[in-house]
Amino acid sequence: MRLLLLFITALFCISSLSADETATLNKPPASLKQWYKPANKHNVWHHNMFKLRREIQAVSEYMAEQDQPHTEKWASQLVTHYRKIAEMVPEWKDELELEWADKLEVAAKQGDFTALNVALKKLQTSCKGCHQDYRAQVAAIYRSPDFGKIHVTIEGEDTSYLDFMKLLMRDVNRIKIAADDGNKEKAQTALKAVRTGITTLRSSCDNCHKEASAKEYYLGDKTTALLNELKTGIDKGKSGQILGQFAVQACAHCHASHRILYDLKAEIE
Ligand code: HEC
Ligand code: HEC
Ligand code: HEC
């Protein structure tokens, strides 16, 4: 695996001299999966990371105040959660500075702040190293929305999200084409189809969002107002700009937060 990566890295260096460049991402070990939803009740891995960040802060601050008892308290928690990384994902043991974690623990107990500072820096270097290699793809794989299993019902038919999207796009473009060609009736018919599509779209959010506020953000009052403006705009022969605003509000915003991540997840998983 490492050899292969080296090879790919070498390729990357060579190809960066030529026109076509290739970027590579390391795949995280499969054992990480058990520390994320839905395999786990919570995103345990992510939570352990939040603890580490807080503990590093506490140790640094108490160390600066030369407060030995508090430094020791937080240093002990820090090394516990740091060692947990290797227990959770044994494949990542090599990424850690476990001897320096031992030294950090001893230095905190003894109140040797100079030694503690050195050990803390070593640990932080390992945080950074692993983050550079893995953080982005882990977030994309385990914490991004998964639309693969999301379906909607259209005219009684079970439809995949992707097919639903294609229908939405077709209807939005139909408005544009018909309006361009002065066919108001056809544009209004397409607009009705888009309205129905938006209602279906709103219901799809509930698959993942318990709070109604989520859907209001893209598909709330602003979207409804734009649909109403479109209706009058089509009749007046001036709908182009409103249609553009609608597409940004009701489609592009959601694509920016959901679709890009989902695409990335699908690509690297
Ligand atoms: C062996 C790999 C590895 C090591 C070592 C590691 N991390 Fe992480 N860390 C990760 C991965 C992977 C993520 C992405 C998790 C996610 O987004 O769900 C992450 C995410 C984080 C985050 C979350 C950032 C955010 O706002 O979402 C924090 C904070 C963090 N790490 C702190 C630390 C600290 C502090 C250390 C060192 C004491 C450390 N990590 C060591 C792999 C590692
Ligand atoms: C497959 C699951 C899934 C579906 C379906 C889904 N979302 Fe999300 N959504 C997520 C995830 C995951 C996040 C990012 C983490 C989080 O905030 O929960 C997110 C974040 C958001 C955010 C960012 C603000 C926030 O709450 O963090 C909004 C707004 C939002 N979604 C709206 C929508 C709307 C509107 C729909 C329906 C058209 C929708 N979502 C459908 C999974 C989904
Ligand atoms: C949940 C938020 C969300 C909203 C709101 C949304 N989309 Fe999408 N859209 C997605 C996701 C996720 C995908 C990727 C689906 C997949 O690849 O399976 C997608 C994919 C697409 C695609 C690509 C289809 C293809 O052939 O690759 C088109 C076109 C599209 N959406 C159009 C629209 C239009 C038009 C609207 C607004 C009327 C809209 N979408 C609103 C989430 C959303």
C-alpha cells in the first residue's frame, strides 16, 4: 500500500511537470467505520477528536500558568484519548507518537514544564500529520449526506433521487425554453410541474432532518415568493431573471452543501 502510494506520489510529481495533473487521496482503514453512524450510535471518532483539542488547550493554558495539579489532570485525559486512537484504529498506530505520550504524562506528574512542552509539540506534530493525510476524506466519507438510499414518490411511482433531479431540471428548463419562445401557456404548465416538484423536494428533506427549519432555508418563503413572481413574470414576458434567482435559491444552494459532498463521498468511498 505504502509502495503504491509512493509510486503514485512519484507519478504526481512527474505529471505536475506536464499538462495533466493527478491528485491522490489515501483511503482511511475500514476499521474506522465502526466509530461512525450508522454502525455506531454516535460519531465516536469525531467526538474523541473534540476531546483531544480541548485537552491540548487546557494543558497549554495550565502549563503557561505553571499550575501543576490542573496540568496533570488534563494531561492524563489527553494521553488517554490519544492512546484511544490506536485502540480504535490499530492500523493508525504508526501515525502516533506513543512514547512521547508516555513522556508527557510523566512530565506533567513531575511538574517538569520544559519537558512537557517538548512532548506536547511532538504530539501536535502527529495530529497535523494525520490530518493532512486523512481528515478531509474521512469527513466526506462518514459525515456527508448519503442520497444513495433516498427515494421519492412521483405519481405513485418509487423514484430515485437522481431520476427525480433530472425531472426537476427538465421542468425548469421547459419554463425557460417556452418563455423564450413566447409560449406562455406551455411555460405555465411547466411551472405547475415545478411547484409539484418543490413540494416533493420538501418532503424528501425529512429523511435526514428532524427539524422543519432545515427545509425552510432553501425551500421556504423565499422560494414560494419566487414561484409566485414567476407566474406573473411569464405572463408579462419577463421571467428570465426570476427563474435564475429561483434556481440559485431552490437548487444551487442545496447542491453546494449536499451534492458536492455526496459526489465526493461516492468518488472516494
Ligand atoms: C491517526 C490520525 C489522527 C490523529 C493522530 C489525530 N487526528 Fe484529529 N482527526 C482525524 C480525522 C480522520 C479527523 C476527521 C474526523 C471527521 O471529520 O469526522 C480528525 C478531526 C479532528 C478534529 C475535528 C475538527 C472539526 O472541527 O471537525 C479535531 C479538533 C482534531 N482532529 C484534533 C486532533 C488533535 C488535537 C490531535 C492530536 C492530539 C489529533 N486530532 C490527532 C485523525 C487524526
Ligand atoms: C441524505 C440525508 C440528507 C437529506 C435528504 C437532506 N439533507 Fe440537509 N444535510 C444533511 C447533512 C448530513 C448535513 C450536514 C450536517 C448537519 O447539519 O446535519 C445537512 C445540512 C443541511 C443544512 C445546513 C444547515 C444545518 O442544519 O446544518 C441545511 C439548511 C439543509 N441541510 C437543508 C436541507 C434541505 C432543504 C433538504 C431537502 C431538500 C435536505 N437538507 C435534505 C443531510 C441531508
Ligand atoms: C437536497 C437538496 C437538493 C435540492 C433542493 C435540489 N437538489 Fe438537485 N441534486 C441533489 C443531489 C444530492 C444530487 C445528486 C444525486 C445523485 O447523484 O444521486 C442532485 C443532482 C441534480 C442534478 C444532476 C442530475 C444528473 O444527471 O447528474 C440536477 C440536474 C439537479 N440536481 C437539478 C436540480 C434542480 C433543477 C433543483 C431545483 C428545482 C434541485 N436540483 C434541487 C440535491 C438537491
